[in-house]
Amino acid sequence: MANIKHAGRKRKLNVGDSDRPYQKRQSKKFKEMNKELRDVQPTPPSHLDKHGKWLWRQIVPELQKIGNVKYLDQLNLAALCSAYSDFRTAEEEIAKVGPYVMALVDVPQVLEYQNAKGKKVQKIVKIPKEVQDKSRPNPMFSVKNTAERTIKTLCADLGMSFNARAAANIESENYHAQQKNAERNSGSPLGLVKFNGV
């Protein structure tokens, strides 16, 4: 079954005179429905940890300025904040432990002592020591990478990426550019096409 959300063209909020009537109706209906929805809550959910709550407090006021994110989007926002928390926790763990897994290795050391007869004796003993195993990367890198992918996906879904914000502006600017081109080329249906160097 096709994913309806991502199937075909992306939905447009900004429409112009050149858009089809169904696009205008869809845009108008969406904007009317969005006005009736409750706003997202400004306080973070209690289940988030300190990193998640911090992010919630940072992004919700910005999202409210845009106005497209509503109460229904809180689940995605909470998931984004949780993924951000995983990302930060993984980074902190990598900074603390290092890029590789710690492993116990028996390191031989020479011990000198006097036996009962007063003679100096050397004995080799193996003492366990914790060292980085450079053949095994820290598993927190996997947690960090998964969180990064999740963050990127959720940011795009919530309109928090540069491309998502730019798409809304570009659509309205493209409309004005198309109108200028239509006025300039109204004399000939072929526009700027030249035949035989004329």
C-alpha cells in the first residue's frame, strides 16, 4: 500500500492564480481547519528528561510564530525532543568513555619480594587493566546516528528544516515570477524561442 503522506507531489499552502482550482480549495480548507485546532502546549511533557525539556522550551515558541504546528503535532514534537535527548546522552557518553569500548586486558608485571629465607625473588603476575579496544567502536555511536536520522526526519515533517521553510516562500515567489514571464511573453505563444537566428 502506498504511503499517502509522501506519495506524489508535496502539499502547497501558498497558492496563486495559476494554480488549479482543486489546489486552491485544498489550501483554503487546510488553513480553515488549522485555525480551529488548539495550539501546542508551551510547557514540556513531564516524561521528557532535562535535554528534551530544554529543546521543547527552545523550539515551541519559534514554531508558534510560524503557526502551522498545533496540538495534534505534540506527539511528533515529543518524539523529536526524546531523540534529541538520546543524541545528547550519546555524545556525553562518547566524550566521557572515548570513541572505543573499554576492555580488560591482563598486563604482565614483575613483582619483587623477599621470600622466607631473605632472598629477593621476582615473580611475573598478570594485573587486569582497562584499555580502549580499538577494534570495537563505542556502541553509543550507533545510538547517536539513529537519533540524528530521527531528528532530521521529524524536523522535516514539522517544517523545521531550511528546505521546508524555503519551499513555502519559493512557491509564492515562483507565482510572481511566472506572472512576469507570462506578461513579457504574451505577444507570442513561443516566447523567447528564435528561429533561424531571427
